[in-house]
Amino acid sequence: MLKIFFWLLLIINASLFALEHGVLNGTGFIKSGREPARLVNQLQADNIKLLSEEQTKTATTSPSTTNNPDAAMDSPAKVSATETPAPAPEPAPAPIVPTAFACMEIGNFSAPEARRFASQLAESAPSIKPVRRMVQEIASYRVYLPSLGSQDAANKKGEELLGMGINDFFVIQGAPPLLYGISLGTFKSEEASRTQLARLEEKGLTGMKVEARKATFGKVAFQLAEVDAQTKPRLEKIVASFARKEVRSCDEAPLSEKN
């Protein structure tokens, strides 16, 4: 009985000794929590990676980003906010200052129209002091051959024209320098006179000229200087009450006597 008890104590002590010193760890039946065995289980040499010096610095200098995800999410917005400056406020619009218009000429008026225009202008815009200018308008355009020097030479040229199929002409009997010239047609517009000139050239006639013929009675134009923006609408209203009146720059007006 004592022998059995002795052997049981011996077996128990041996088992405790083996368990304490990790003899049974290699069998797979018992997992020890002792430090040597735990380190063996934790070390995985295949998964160990060596970091470079730059990677080590990066890892040590950015702990706040890895430990605080909210800070990492906020950082791009903060960077973009600092890189994009706020738009500068738009400057206030400059005040509108009434501008003065350069010299303008209005015309052409017949004598009764000129009196009515001057009266309305004095009543609606007394600050404007107009300057009257006499204008000789072009009444018509004449296509002609210059003076041939004598009646006989003009008659001979007329026979030549008839031979070319040109029948609409007459010998000019006025004062020099057109005396004994030949008129080939009178037209209301310069364009029509140029058309006649081209038609006669196609028939072989050369040496023709176009003369602008002025009206017998002159007309009146008014020149107005320094018309400000406040007066200009009233002036335009007056001009609109007259038919077919032209508003032009004084620089475009031909030189003539001013009254």
C-alpha cells in the first residue's frame, strides 16, 4: 500500500516538474502560457518587414493622423482653404457723368423750316446757341462731253454720236466753260449718272465727264457745339418733327459762309 502511494507521488511530482519546465510543450497536448513558449508562438519571421530610415521618420512624425481619423479627414479641407484665397470684392461702379457731344450739324432746311427750327430750339433748349450756315444742295448730275470749241465742231461730234447709236444728246449753249459741249443726260442721283457713263463707254464713246449741278435756291444748316447729355434728348425730339433731316459732324460739313 505504501509502495503504491509512493509511486503516485513520484508520478505527480514528475508531471509537475515537466509541466513547469515546458517539457510537454512539444507534444501538442498542452499549450504553455510561459514566456518562452508565448514568444515562440508570436514570432513569425515570414511576416517581419524592415523599414527604411525615411519610412521610420514618416511613421514617427505622423502619429496624430493615425491615432485621430477625424484630424486626417479635416486636413485636406484645411489645406485647400489656405491655398484658395477669397475673391476680392468688386469695385463700386463709377458715377455717370453727363458727357458733352462734339459739334454737330443739322440740315438741310428750307427758309420756312429754318425759322420754325430756330424758334423751337430757343424755346426747348435756350442754352444752345446755333450757328446758321448756307448750303447749296446738289439738284442733279449731268453726263457731258467738254466744250468742242465751236458750233461746227459740236455739230460734227453730234453726227458721230448718231452713227454710234446715241440719239439722246444736245449741244450746250450756255456760258463757258461748257459752251459748245454736248449733254448726254441729266439724272437725280450720282449712281444713275455713273450707269449712263458706263453704258456709253460700252458703245465706244470716250472723254465724258459727270457734273454735279447745284440747286438754284440754297438751304440752311445749323451747327451746334457742346450739346450735353441732358439737352440732347430734347434736341432729338425737335429734329424728329422735321422730315428727312440729316445729323452730321461739323467736320464733315463743307466750308461755306456762316451767318
